[in-house]
Amino acid sequence: MGISRPALGLYLTATYPSTKRFLETLDKISGLVDFLEIGIPTRNPKYDGPVIRMAHQGAELMGLNAVKVTDDYSKYGKVPVLMGYISDYVNSLNDVAKTASDVGAATVLFPDLIFDYPELIGRYIEVMRSNGLAPSFFISSKTPYRLIRSLSEQEPLFIYLGLYAATGIKLPIYIEQNVVTIRGVLGDAFLIVGFAVNSPDMVRSLIKAGADGVVVGSAFIQRMSDLNDALSFLKWLRGGLP
């Protein structure tokens, strides 16, 4: 299950702001995004900014129960990715991988794996593959290049580069150059970038710099009280793809 190039992805926290609205959103995004990131609600979303932290706190259900509200995310016509924190599943990696497989996900992305639990990288890869999933990895521009090259050799579904320190928080740094640099390190591995994506021009510049896919999360979630507005925003963003 691969993601097409170039791609626009959407992050949603499972069951936020309610299970009904979450499922309604999934039903209505057909044709607007190429892959989905489904956040597993947690009490401690430590690498997320204020908007997505609010979504975790406001989710109707917590943990794996939240992602089980549908039995097959792939039926929405996208490549589904579960996104959680490995700190919640250090002793139950197989449980989260089996849940991902059961709901039709292609991988589980843990943004804290490389930074906080590097000793679990091998175990994570083993568990993903034993459950019929591909590994995927979250990195920053400060991740050692030798490690990035090593991760790219594991045939990941993608490698996700966080553009800023936290989701939805934009800092005055030259992000396009970071994308160019990481693209050169990765070779042909699928490169996704995200955090604070909020305009077609930004999508366009990131793809031009070498990203294969761009994810929007906070800017969409902020608009979910008016789903039509949120969907119009997503369509507007998609105009930035080549």
C-alpha cells in the first residue's frame, strides 16, 4: 500500500470533536487528500502544539478504543496511518500494531521513537513487519544523517520530517533548505513533511524543495466546527500540488 507522489495528507485525532463528526469528516474528504494520519488520543501529546493538544483532550474516546470506531480506514479511499506515542505502548507494541492491521492501516508512526526510545527501533521494525505493516519514522532536521540513511534502508512507507519544534507552531527558520538537505540524504525514500502547513504556496514550495507529501493538521482542526469551511480550506490547499 503506497502513497502517490505528490501527495496531500490530513491529520485527524480519532473521535475529535466527537465520534460522529470524526466519521462524518472521513466520509466527506474523498478526492481531497491522498493519505490519512489518524492520531491515537493520548493524555500526553508531548510533541504536539496547542491545537492538536486540544484535540487529544477533547476526543470522545482515548487510546486504541478511539481508532476502533471504524473497522477499515482504507474504505475511505486513502492510505491510512495511525500516529501515536510509543511512550504509551512500550510494553504493548504488538497490541497497537495488531489494532492498526485490524483497522486497515498501513503503518504506525511514533514521533517519539527516534528521540526518546532509540533502543526500541529494532523491536518496532520487527513488530510492524510481523503484523503485515511497513515501518515509518519521524525525524527532525537535527537527526544525525547517518541514522537517517540507516532508517531509509529499512524500506519504510515514509519518513516524516517535522518542519518545526511542534505541530502548528511556526518559527523563523528556512524550512525549504532543510527539506532540500534531507531529500539529498534520503535518496528515493518517500519524504513527508508537516507542522504549520497552512497555504497552497507553502505546499507548493515544500514539494518543489523535494517533499513527496505534505500534511495539514492544526489548520484543518481549527475549522472543524464548520465542516464545510474545513473542506473548502482543504480543497484550497490541494491547489498547491503540482
